[in-house]
Amino acid sequence: MYERAVIIIMSSAESNGLLRDLPRDTWMSHLPRALWDLPLCNLAIPGSHNTVTYCLDKNDRSPVDLTQPDVLQKLDKYMKPLIRPFVYKWAITQESTVKEQLDCGVRYCDLRIAHRPNDNTSDLYFYHGVYTTVTVEAVLKEIREWLDSHPREVVILSFSHFQGLGPELHNHLVETIKNVFATKLCPKTETVTLRNLWHLGYQVIVSYEHNIKNCHNELWSHIPYWWANKCKAEALIEEFERRRRQSSRPGGFFVTGINLTEDLKYICSHPTESLKDLVMSTYPVLLEWVEGLYPGSNPGSVNIIAGDFVTESQLLPEELCALPLSTLAIPGSHDTMTYCLDLQSPVLPSQPLILRLLDRAVPCITRPCLYKWGSTQVACLPLRSAVRFRVQNISEQLDAGIRYFDLRVAHKDSDSGCTLYFAHGIYTLTTVMDALEEVSCWLKCHVKEVVILACSMFDGLKSDEHEQLIRFIANLFGKKMCPKEVTNGLLTAVLGQKDAVDRASSPVTPSLKSMWEKGYQVIVSYDDAAGSVSENLWPKIPYWWANEVDPLKVIRFLEEQKQIGRPEGFFVAGLNLTEDTKYILTHPGQSLNHLTLQSYATFLRWVEKQSPGPGKSCLNIICGDFVGAACGNETVPATNSFASAVIALNGKLLERLPPLADWMSRLPEELWDVALNHLAIPGSHDAMSYCLDVSSPLVRSESNAFRLLDTFFYFLTRPVIYRWATTQENDLVHQLDAGIRYFDLRIARRPHDPSDNIYFKHVIYTSFTVLETLKEVATWLKAHPKEVVILACRHFEGLSDELHETFIHSLKMVFGSKLCPRNERLLTLRSLWASGYQVLLSYDDQAAEKHPELWPPIPYLWANQRSAEHLLQYLERQKRMGRPEGFFVSGLNLTADRLFITLHPGQSLRTLTMQNAQQLMDWLQDQRPGPDSTSLNIVGGDFVGLVHFCPLVIALNKKLVQPRTEKH
């Protein structure tokens, strides 16, 4: 999104914004010819601020860099475990490697160079807060390697902010730059246009902020960097707009830095945030501003635009990350490895006898024919076509978005060794081991990407070769392999669609979220009995194959399969054409490339009409040939279409997610007469802790020792308090919209507060008052007249009897006739709707006895444990003892003691919750509401918007209208 926004602003009125879809790894070479002769300093170029902070040394071996304030260096020396987590989360500006940034379109790199103190070697590092783990030379070689494979792309490397380098080390660095880039270095006297650079073979412009540049023709002067030094997007934009009005742009290259900068005050007042949180929350505003800018030579124009976290834009929406992978739309490549077929290899023994005999007699005829009809992932580039193809190896297919790979494995009969190849009519040049190692290497650089490898055919493999291959796969991917027993915590019934398949009793494929939590990245399907012995090898994935040469017949076949209904797990819809012998003989001048080219637009139009999901007619993996195909013409740049079209289908899933804001009114009618304390109701533990005021005093119940510690080490204790006392990230209205209907509200009056304002609290006080918050709840209820909420006011502190009465009076004024009296006997949705009641107000104080509108306290089963295992053991013990008569809460919230917090300074309640979430959700989906002694009622949780908590709790109510199939 970031690089695309920068590239877009180069589009002129004539191109009508069509540069939007330039392939980002080769965008310079795909620019219209009209831009090839413009000076590079007049183009819009994406850059990355502090490019190499993705590898800061987190093992505490690196000292704090010498540019940091003395007080920070001293604190780091004596309190490293407390200081370092803050340094890292505010110093890291990029999370992707240099290669990934280049792949995403970055062409300006901000390189800050240092020599570590007390280092006797000449090794140089990058730095920002602390030093990096990789050397400057290693990164420059990585850039050189990338440039070798992208010969028409140009990068600008800005070397600056030198620290600890004397003349000798400067000379050493310059020699390293010259040795690495050699003839690719552009002298500073050259005219810099793309056409000129391409003609001379120059790809690297080096800017060097030191006088040594005057001695070297390859070193350019320092490139000015406009730095706003603001922590708010609006202030940054205002500053740059002022500069654009008052100052003419520099004559050559210059950088507009849309990177935000935090100060100590901001860090202390936002202890749970990080630079990434700040950047991600402001990027929409910044990018909207960027898209309104113009490059060029006029005053007010821009050139290089540099930002932080420049590759963070391609993630699926969080709601989709919790859905089973088998319900997402996933682009795949059919016969993935045919881009490297070996014309010198023999024909496969599995091919027809007549073909093998012909191949022996006239290989000069059969081999070209096999190649042009067997190659599914490589093609020539037509000159006057609306569709173009790029040769794409497996890494390039991964970069393009392909996540399913059709791998057909074979062993040559003539090969006495154990080398395995891929095959399609003939064998490939690339071995299986080499290709899988390439995938493994790619995954190491893309830790949140998941691939599905479908191994099949196994032509010529005996048991020994199978064992060898299975062992190799296990050793190569190791803990990244997802076992087939893994299930996902989300039932597809949660989607609430009439055509959804009920898989409550079937294994469910994992979600992205569950795979990320366990570190899984690879699902391997193995279509042979030899794979059944391994828990890490999944069974064959069904492939809908039309076996037709006519694209309309392929589509008709797929539509017929949709009518029959999709399989329950993974499956593939094959959008690939298949020729027969008759067609080949009657069309000697054609190829599979030619056929696919003619059909591509038809296929893409069909893809755009499809929907992913669990429904009968929904699709999952969509496989195609020539997945590097791109749409365009001579004047409009070609852009990859297949993977983008498939990935875009996932947006339709967001429309299908259930509207949880009104889930009670949408329950089946059979449940309208079930007692409310027999339903499963999602609840929010410490619901108001999202707005804790870090500057407020400690609550009265905290110990004197802790109070003394907080007085003298406020700057250390407050960030820790904030990290461990914050249990929610969404405000009450968003929690209501997400489905929460029980709210744990802890009420207190601040000490020495002359007003009668009452706040919420959790170790410290909130910034919002109770009444202003509850008024928002009342407003929300007016818009959702059939939703019922339970407000549990408890843990009162600092309220006198008089203030209790004043507060209760205010509650009555806020909710009025919506308050359900405690003497109401029939507490069902139907009866509450009939009476207009929407609020059950539990009040944990004896003052409630005089007020019939207030209910007694609701029991909360609190485990006081920091691990899911011990928490669930506690809840299981409580179940065996039997449920209370009325409402009660089962708390799925974890609790860390102070020893654990001290020993884990880099953690927070959020990270602890996320680490244990899958185990808690797996347990939750096995529970049942109802009147039974082992049933649940309200389920309370932390960070209820970050895990798929609410839909899972709500879905439990379906069990009340289904026959019981197991014992609880």
C-alpha cells in the first residue's frame, strides 16, 4: 500500500491513474516510455527510513548506540531487562529485509553506519538505538544480488549519520562499496534518467554524507531529508505543506520523510504502544495526503518519499485470519515446476507407448511438442496482446501471491541414484530438493505466510525413495510443518449462512491465526499411502479437473461441481485447459501458452464472480496455468492479474460474517424462551481498562511497598502497570458491536478528587468517567432495541454511602425503564422484549438492597493462573462441583503474579493472552450452555476483539437446539 501510493502519484492525466497496478518488484522497467527520459530526481520514488533496523541486536550483546542520551545509556547499563524492550519497540522502523523492501518497490535506502565501540575488527554495522546483527557488507551484497536479477531497476543508497568511523574506516567502507557494486555505480557527473542509466548499465547511486566524497567520483553529495519531527500525522502534513509553500524544492534528489517521531513524553504516556502501532494507525491519513502530491521540477513537487514499515500492507483483515484456511480464496499454480522442463530428458515411462516410440525415433519433433504443451508456467511475451506472461520460478510465484503448489514428483528409471525431479511428460532440470529448499528459504523471510505443497504422481518412486523424500521434507521444514490433526477454534456454523455446511463434528482446517501462534507455515499433502504414517503429511487434496480444451466447457464443469457441493476441507478448482492428441495434431502452430492467452480474460471474469467460504457453492484454492500472466497493452503497463483476482475474493467473506451487534435478536426462535442464565453469553473482563490513565495515582487497594516503589521509580513502574493492567483494547461501543453482553465494571472514586466524578479502575484509574461511558451504552441500546446487556458494578473503592446513593440515582436516570427489576421471574429474551427491559444491573454493595432495579453480585469463577492449562483445570473442577443457580461467569482471563512480570519484562498481558488463546478457544468450543450442572453461562475474556472469542461463545447456543451427541 505504501509503495503503491508513492508510485501512483507519478501517473499523469493521460494515463488516468493506470500506474496503480505496476508490478512493484520491477516498477521502473514497467514505467511508460514517456517517463524514461525524465530526470530521476523528478520522479516519485518510494524510500524506507532507517532501512536496516529489522535486525537490531535483541540479545543484549549490543550496547546502546553512543548518540543516545547519557541518562539512557546509564539506565541501560544497570536496568537492561527493563529498558531494552522499550528501546526495541521504538527503534525498529522496518520489519522486512532489504530484499523484501526492494521487492515491494523501495528504491531509496536510508543507511546509518557505525563502528561498534571496543570492536577491534573493521566490521561496520547499522544502528538505531542499538546496533544491528548484520554487517554493512552483508547487506550491500544482498542488494547487489537483487540487482543482478533485476537489471533495469535503480536504487539510491544514502550513507549518513556516521558514528565511530575514522579516515581509515571511511576508506574501508568506500572500497567495500566499490568492490560490491563495481560497474553498477553511477558517477555523479552522469545525466540521470532511466534510459541513460539502462544504456550505461548503472544501477546504484551512492550518496555519502562525508567529505571523503570529494575524492571519489562514484560518491554523490548528501541527499537532503525533510524531517518534520512530529508524532502526529496531521502535524507532519501541516509542517510539510508549510515547507512546500515557503521553500522551493532542491535542485536534485531530496527526501520527504513521512516517518513519525516520538518524544519521551509520548512514550511515557503510551507505554503499551510501539512505533509500529503509531505508524499503522496514522498511515491511512498520511497515504491519503501522499496520493494528492505530484512529482516533477515545479515548486511544491516531491521526489523521494520515505516511510517506516513500508511493506506492512498486504495482510488479510483480522477477521479473516481466524477463519479456516479451507474457507479462504487461495491462488495456486497448476503443474508448478514446468517452467524448467529439460528438453534432453527422456519421456516418462507412464506416457503412452506410441509417444515413447516416436520420441526415440524423432526426438527433434516430439521434444518441442512436449515442451510447448507440457509447460504450464512459462511462456513467450506476445508483442501486441492484451495479456502478457512472465517467466516465474517458484520464488517469483510466491512473490506474486501463489500459496498452493502442484508438485508432481518423479524418479528417472535411468538414474541409479536417489535424485528426484518434477515431471510433466518429461522431467525438469530442477530437483525436488532444490525447489523445496528455495521454498524454505523464502518462508524464512516471510514468517507469516503459509504455503500448501501438494505432492503427487510419484512416477517411478519405490518405497525407499518415498522414505527418503518424506524424511527430507520433515528435516527441511521441521517445526514449520502443520500436522493434520490440528483443528481450528472457529466452527463454520459461526458464519450464520443458510447454505453453510455444519462441520461441528468434523476436523476443521487451521486458520492463519492458529498457524501463526504455533509457528506453522507449511501444509504438505502427500498423495501416496507412504505418507499416511506421518502425522505431518496431509491426505490428497481433491482437484476439480475438467479435462477440456474449451474454456467455456471448463467453466461449465466447475459450475456443475459447485452444484454438487464443495468438499469439507481443502480442495482445488482447476482453471487449466487440457488438450488431447487430436487437438495437438490439428493445431501444429499452437501451444498451451497460446490457448491460455486466448482464454485468460474469460477465466478472470469467472473468477471475479466466485465466493470463498464454507457454503456448498463456495471455492477454496483456485489453480491456474501461467500464473505470471498480466493484463495490459503497449501503452498501459502489464500487471499480474490471476493471483490478485483470487486474493480479492476474500473481501466477500467480510460481508458474510455474522452481524454480531444484533446476535440476540438473530438467535433461533426456540431460544427466545430459554432462561437468560442458560444461554452462552460473551463477557468482557475488566471491560474499561482500555482507557487507563497512566498519570493517575495507584488505587487504594495497592500495597504501601508498591506505592513507595511507584513514587520513586514512576518512569519504570508505569509502563509495566499499563502493559499488565490493560485487559481490553476496544471501547465499550466496539465491544457491544462485537457481541459482548456482560461487562465487568470496577468502580472507584479518585483520592483527593473534589468532584463527585466516579471512574473505573484496574491498578490505576481510567480517563473516562462511569457516567459518560454508561450514557454511550444507553445510546447504543436505543439503536439495538432487542439486545440485552448485563452490567456488573463491583470492586467499589472510595464511595461513601451518600455517593453510592447519588451514583444509583444517576444509573436510574441513564437507563430509566430499560432497567429490569430483580423480582422479574421470567428472564427470557421474549419476556424482556415484551417488557422493554434491556439492562440487568448487578451491584456488589449493600446499598443495592434498597433498590429493586439492582441485582445481587454475579459469581465470577476466577482461576488466578497464568497458563491456559492450569486455568482450564480450575474451570473443570468448578464444573464438577456444579453450576450456580442463577447467572455466573466462567473467567477465561489469565493472571500473572509479580514475580512472573519481573522475570518477563518484554511481555504483557496481551502477549500472554495471545500465547494461550488457541488452547482456551479449543476448550471453549467443546463446552455447552444450558441448565445442566456442567454447563456454562457467561464467559469472560481479555482482549475480546483480538481472538475469535465472541462468535465462538455465541455459536455454543446452537447446541441448545441440536440433539446432544456426546456426554459432558
